[in-house]
Amino acid sequence: MTEQAANELIPKVPGWNLVNETDTLKLNRSWKVKSFTKGLELFQAVADVAEAEGHHPDLHLVGWNNVKIEIWTHAVGGLTENDFILAAKINGLDLQHLLRRKAAT
């Protein structure tokens, strides 16, 4: 997929960012979770969707409460439409009970 095509699809997956790492286009998104174990629960929810889709993202737990997911198709070295479908399905998960609440300002 070209960067132009990816830029046309990125608005359809709110919260996800389009990144170019050493000429490899990827989708990424980060969340702050309530606890280390809530991060693992988030991973399991994403893993269930990924397994059903047969498409597996890179999952990262950084520190005790920072979750980062990267999606790209390793076989083609970049993005495909399936990556955006997986991102949309992850967006459809109910994750609010796992996430830290933003401080009121």
C-alpha cells in the first residue's frame, strides 16, 4: 500500500497513527491502562480478535501501564487493507474498564 492510500484510510481508524519506520509503513496506537494486569487483559482481548482474523499485531507493554500496538503486514513489509480492518476491530472492543481515566482539568 502506498503512503497516499494509507493516508486516505487512516481517518477510518480513530486513535491510530500512521508511522514510517525505515521505509516500512505501520499503524500504531497507545493506551494507558490502570495496572500491569489490566495491560495483560487488554493484550488478551486484542489477541482474541487477532487470532480470529489470522493477523497478529506487535504488542508492547512498556513500564507497568503503557500499552502500544503496532500493526503491519510482515509478509509484504508494510500496510495492507487487512491492517486497517484489524485496527477497526480493535477499536470496536470495549476497553474502557481497563484504561486509566484522564485527570479532570
